Amino acid sequence: MSRLSGAPRRIVVVGASLAGVRAVETARRLGHRGPLTLIGAEEHLPYDRPPLSKEFIGGSVVTGPPHLMDQRQLIDGLGVTVRLGAAATALDVDQQVVEVDDMPVAYDALLIATGAQARTLPGTEGLGGVHTLRTLDDAAAIRAALDTGARTVVIGAGFIGSEVASAARRRGLPVTIVEAQATPLVRAVGEQAGRALAALHVRHGTDLRCGVGVAGLVGHERVEGVALTDGTVLPADLVVVGIGAAPVTAWLESSTLALDDGVVCDETLAAAPGVWAAGDVARWHHPDLGVALRLEHWTNAGDQASHAARNMLEPANATGYRHVPYFWSDWYRQRIQFAGLPDGHPQIVHGDWESDAFTALFRQGDRLTGALTLNRRGDIMKYRALISRGGSWDEARELAARRNAMTRSTPVRVA
């Protein structure tokens, strides 16, 4: 098949996490009958990542791996050729061939869904008790350490680090978070909201230390402590490094694809003729926002993969991907949710920054751009829908008034 002539026959998906699984499901649901291959670097069956930092490491009852789909469903149900424990090593776009463990796999349409990998702290390789949290094996090692009552230090007060700290406190264990920035999560939710979320740690007994860096780790074969730049040494049996993630693109460096903090795609998620990308690895041009985005969100990974699969099957009718960012995080049994982008100055429309439930909205001029909620699960999707249709600030004010009336909340004046 010419890659521009119509529906592909051989579809190959590299990456066997949520985006990869959602893509093969969508392809079959939309009627693709040709060969479908799913390639994953990990040996595990596809599993869901969000529970790893929540129930899996924090629950008092041991839970099994959060599999997305078992082998019977993939092979018998969807007719997918599954290759696990197989790493993609190179891509030839012109020849339409992926090298997998140095063996060629031909495709007519390729979806790159290799995700991201956790950033590590330089100089900690081979030191026992030091972990990142990205994979099932990472989570199992952290859970085993917490089972022993480990003194825990988390480096980085982002969402993953905060969920690990929450899991440790849920078990009644002491935990310290070390954050280099003066306020956590500024890029994700803004300065004021970052301060409000940081207060959750303090209220739940976590020792949060902001504005201080890590000078080094103490220990020989195993970690014994964390030395800070202010001269403090924190005793530690377990150190979890949560300093972000980087897209998995090293295997593509010899290809002709554009790489810039991910695989660069157009608004239809196409990276080159016959090649698409989805999930944490994809950096695409948002047709409405007019900016390039790469999102490390569960919701985006699934939605983006489904959209890419549709476009792969009908490239002549490919449409732009207009996803409104959304994510959630659970700390200390509190639900944090965010939709949109943290542009502009946030304004509280329910509760206040110190309360156990609030809604804050972000605006740029007369346009609603984002919404942050704490323990207001009914609000967030309403605001996300409003952002999706380009809602105005006046419409956001009206929605806030209706939501407050429904919950009999004390009204907050919205300017």
C-alpha cells in the first residue's frame, strides 16, 4: 500500500502502555482487519500507571498489578501480535521499517507511543534503596521498602513525589519531601495554587522542605541519608526521586523525524508520512491554543491514541486533535483536579485557598483558560467543557454561581 493511498494494511504500535492499548482497541473497533502488532519494552502485560503511586504502594491490602488487558483479550479478542520485552532500536521512515531488538518489522502505518522515562539523580546509580517511580517494577520495590517501615525521603514535590509521600503517611510512616523551588508545582498550577497545595503536606504531617537542593546521598552499597545544600543530613532508608520525566526518543535519533522534547507532530498527530505519535512522547501543535504541547496525563494518552488511530485508518480525512488538558492527583485522600492551562491569575470562586475544598479559575482577558479544584469532583468537567468551547469569563462566573447554589455554598464574589 502507498502510505498516502488510503487505509493501511499493516499497523505497528511501539509502546504497550495505555496509549498503545487504546490505539489497537480503537483500530479494531473501527474495522481494521489487517495485521496489528503491539511492541513493548517491558516484559509485563500492559498495565495502568496511575494506581502505582496510589493504591498499589499505599494500600494496606496487597493489590495485584493493575493490568489493562490480559493476553487472551489482546491475542484472541483483538487478534494482536504482542511482542513484550522487545525494545525498538531504530526507525527507517523511508523504508517503513522499525528495528526491534535489531530485527526488522515492516509497517504501513506506525504509531509511536513509547511514553516517557523517569529522570534520575546523577551519581545514584547502583546505590540500594534509591528509586524512581515509573514502572511496575519500580512500584513493587518501593512498596517492599515501605512494608519494612522505611524512613522515606522524596526528592521533588511534583505530583508523583507528593503521591508517594501520601502513601507513606497513609501507612503511618515519617516522610520528608525536598523541593528545590521555593513553591512546588508553579509550572503546573501557578504560584498561588502551588502554595495552597503545599499546605496539604503540612496539614497531613509531611515534612516539606522547599527552596533547598540535594548536595548528595550518604551511603555506600545502600542509601543511609540525603545531604542537603543547607548542610542538613536527612536519615533515609528509602529515597524516591520524583524530578520529572523525559520522552523516550533515543531510539529515533538516527531517523528523519523531528525531535524536540518529544516527537514533533502536526495538529493531526502525524510526525511523517505513515507515522503518528500519541501519549507522553508526542509533542503536537494544538489547533485551538496555537501552541505545541506535550502532556504527561493519563486522559490525554488514551484520548490521543484513539484520535491517532482514527487518523491512521483514514489519513485523507485526518482531523486536528483538540484535547483540553485534564489531570487528577490524590494526596492524603484528597482529590486534586485540573483542566486547561494555568494561564493568567487564578481567582477563587468556591471556598478559599486554606479550605479543604475549593475551586479556582484561570483567565486570560475575557477567556476562561483553566480550572483547579480540591475535593470538588462535580465541578471540574463542567469547566473543562466550557474551556473546550471557548467559554468567556462571564460564562465561567455564571457557572460558578450555579455550582455554588447547587451545593448551597457561601457565594464568593467573582470579579
